[in-house]
Amino acid sequence: MLQPVLADRPLLIPSDRNSIIVQQHSPVLPATNRAGVSRGAFPKHSPAQVWAALAPILAGQPRVRLSRDAGRTYPQKHERVLTEALPTFPAAVRIFGKDGTCAAIFLDFDSSVAGVDWVEADVRAVQNWLHAVGARWIEDYSPNGGRHVYIPLEQRVTFSDARDLVEALGTRYRSLDKTPHQNLLHGCMRTPGSPHKRGGHQELAMSLSMAYDVARRPNSASIWAAMTTDLAGEIAAVRALRLEGTFTPATAETPRIQQRTGRMSRTMQLMAQTGLYDTNRYASDSDARQAILTGAAACGMELIEVERRMMQGTWPGLASFYARYASRHRAPALRRDWLEAVTYLSKNPGSKIEKNNARISPTSQPNTQPQGLKGNPTSSNPDAEHRFIRTWRNALRLREHTYTESRTGLARRMVLRALAEAAHMTASRFIEFGDRSIAVATGLDHTTVGSHLRTLRSEKDPLVTLVERGRGTKGDLYMLTVPEDVKTAAEDLTWRKGKIHALRPVFRELGLPAAFIYEALEHCPALTTAEIVKVTKLSRTAVSEALEVMAAWNMIARDTTRAWSVVATTSLKDLAEHFGVLEAVAAQLQRYRIERILWKEWLSKNVNTVAELLSPGEDYPWETFEGPPDEWALVDMAFTKAG
């Protein structure tokens, strides 16, 4: 016989643990009711009220990601500061904080796995289990029949512990999606009140007053201990399963770059970012964190650089390894481990760890500056060449409106900027960089670059002229040309101050419109939105969206006059590292290095090439080499796989 309870308080549990008693929720209904909850059992609140009350408390950090493609993806570039205002798009809060810990366990029961009936059965079972261990929770449901169960925690738990618990529950409940808790950098989930991709919102399956009470009085450490104790067998099983496999970063399949000093290995960087490591190599989090610190020390980093990456959330994986310490003990523990790493390296200057972690990192930029083109008479007067290049940049500004706002037009504008940057590097209007070098500079594929260059040089009064086709390992030789129809205006126009950039790594994530807008603000501070539209030749919609994205990452700010300007204290390099874009740059560099080797091998076997073309000097940039014919590369790849 159940005792009466006050409104919005948990029901008392009888001594019989097998009784199916749930928290003060409306009952879970059979599959005939697709929504899965009864209507009118408690006062209804607007989605905005529900979001404002619960989202900030449940989130692991005050950040939220918006989905602008109807809920299919929640990209990092659309991340914003979490506020109490209800977003207009489907919105998912970040589960883990910058320190690699979470304030709540997020259980996502997906109806697409086995249907709504299975979801309801799993939710009923997990509710029984939560009551059995004395836990309290918040529950909501989606318009498509999916359900979320949130378990707020009084003491934040580390990424590893949270992942183990959710994976253990995943062995019990088929419809439970474990992936949100398996990704430290990108784990996120919609919370109550969020708009849903199919229309409607995430609706509470309980009263808001009770949900808020659960959020404000979360489960104690003893409840967490009871949960992990009850799941001890399953947790041990998932850990054992993890030991059977080997964690391999996505970029580790490519051959490693030639060893150099002053660079941290990509494997160590990924460990520091994701908190994931090969359990066959490192027995515990302590071993993994010590390896990361040793790698950082070996490549020449200072302790303050490591601390900055941990505090700013660039290395949440490393931060999570220290989360088991109390806040006041984390910094001393980090310094102690750092001293151990430095001591180890001083005693073992030729250690394997130092060699493994002293390779070129994704942060390095391609060396695209040759020592000058032989036989080029203009390269002897760099001042005159720089003046010509600046005049050519004026011509580009005058002709830029001819390129549409389509993806193709924006890409060609960026290719032209890459050519201008290369010309400034070499102090010459003549450019002998291969398609792959320009591809690295623009974030495009080399085949796409080749197509754009062919179109640009075939235009009437082109901005670039093909002087000589590439042969052997030499790239095509291009010359910057000022078209006759804009020559007078370009010469009269004032030179624009500052550098011209190709696509800086961070804009691989944020997009080409953001790159052009940021460039405009660098050259002309304090521009209004209308002025930016005029200067960049972009649509107002594209400009508004890019401004919103960059403002969310504190790259730009708007003053009282509603004019935008660049925030000088925000580092584009740090943001690129935070986004993980530098990994993509490093992978592209590695792939092209391998293709260069294949191309040289193919030339030596199939073409009677002049010896010096096959053996350029050490100072010649490798990025200028073109790849082998596509059909030969495919045959080689097939042969490699077959071997």
C-alpha cells in the first residue's frame, strides 16, 4: 500500500524491489499512444519556460549548438553561448565541460533503432533501475517517439567514468544511444524545450516544478556510487571489450611526416583533445596523461602553454585526467607530473618518447616560398615586384564583382588570393606553385584547383596568364596580369594596407564567406553590416550568418554604433586548434607528400626526364610537385591493398 505523497515529490518505494514504481511522472502508456505520455496530468508550460529553467543547469558548459539543416547535424561552427532565450533552431547543449567532466548523465532512447514500443519498454526498465538505486531523474519525449532521461549529479564525473556507465547501460537497453557520451569534444543533446527537427519541441513527461526540483537538488555522490556498484559487472565487461581493440585516430592511418624538432605528435594531441587512448599501451588515465605531458615537454612546450590549453578547453581530454582531484589540487598535480616528464627527458635525451613526439605537427604551415625563379628578370627587384602585386590586388578588387556568390565563384576568389600571397612570398609576379600547394593554401582539392586555374586563365583579359606548362616535377608557371580594362583604375586606386591571405585554417571550419568578411574587417575596421555587404560582394543573408558565427567565437564584436570590428585578442591559430582543423591540414600535407614520392617514382620509370627535374635542391618546396596520373594512382592503391 503506497503512502500518500506531497505534490511534485517522489513516491515512496515499498520494501518489495520488484514492484514497478516510477517517480512522480505520468504513466508510460502502451504503444497505441504514440506520444508515450498522458495529456493533462500536470500543468503545461511553454517551451521557452522549460528551456530557460533546465538547459543551463543540465549543460556541461554554457554552450549550445544549433542545427541549421533541420536537425541532421549540429556542427561546431554553429556553437553559441547558452542563454535562457529559446533558440529558433533545434538546439543541443554540450554534455561535457572544458575540464572534461559532466554535470548530468544524458540517456537518449532512439525510436529509430527498434521502434517506439521498444523505447517505452527500455524507459520503463531504466526508471525501475533508477528507483532501485535511489536516483532521481528528469524525463522528456520527442515528437517522433524518442525519449531522453537526464540524471543530474551533485558532483561532476569525468568523461571516462560517464562513458563507462552509459556504455554499461547500453548492454542492458537496446534503444539507448551511447554516442553522446562517447565523444568528449562533440557530445551534445537536445534538452527539454528545444525545437525538434520534425516540428514541435522536446516536452517534459513530468511537471516543470518537479523537474526543476530534481535539477536543483541533484543526485549525491552516494547515489552515483550505488549506480556504478550495481553496474560493476557491465562496466568491467565494456572495459574488457575496450582492451581487446586498439584506439587508432582517424588521421593515424596515413604515413607519418618526416621527424622534426619542436612539434608534438598528432596522436598525443588527439589524446589531449579527446581523452581517448590505446588501452593496450596505457594502462590508466594516469599513464596516458603522463605520456601527453612528456610529449609536450619533448617538443619544447612550456607548462603555461599546457595550462592554457586545458583552461580554454582546447585539451579537455587532458583536463579530464585531472578531474579526479579536488579543484585546489589539480594545478599542483599538473606541475608535479610536468617535473617528472622534464626529469625523464633530461635523463633520457634520446628516448623513444621524445622521438615519437617530435614530429611535425598540424600547426605547421606549408613552406611555399622558393628561393626565386631562375631566369626571371623581375625577381632581382623585389620592391618593384611588390608594387606591381599591390596594383594587381587593386585589379582583383575591381574585377571581383564578376565572380558570383556561388561556391564556385567564392572558390575562384580564394584561389586568386592564394596566388597573390604566393607572389608576395617570392617577391615575384611569376608563380611556379603546383595545384597541390594551392590546394593546401585554399582548403580545396587539387583537382578542383586545377579546374579553377584553367577557367581563370581562359577568361577574356584574365588576371593570370599561363607562361609555361609544368614538366617533370616542375609546376605550371603563371604570371599575374593586370587586365587592360581596369589597368588605369587599378593604378590610380590607393593600395590596400596589410597582408593578403589565402584561406587561414580556421576558415576551413567557418566557411569562405566568413574568411572574406574577416579580411574586410582587417583592412577596414568598424564596418556596418550594410557596408560589409557592399565591400565583400556577398548577400546580406550570407553576411549576417557569418557575422553571427564569428561573434559567437569572439572573433569580432559590434560597438554602440552597430559597427563590426575584429577582436585582436582572439587567436585564429588557437581557434583552429580548438576546432581540430589543423588535423585536416596535416592529413592533406601528408597525402601530398606521399603523392610526390609516387610521382617521382612514376617519372623515373616511365618518362625520360632531365635529371635535375627529378632531383631538385633541398631548398625547393615539395608542394610544387604534381601528382601522378589518376589512373596510375588507382592501380598503385589497388596493388597496395592487395599486398
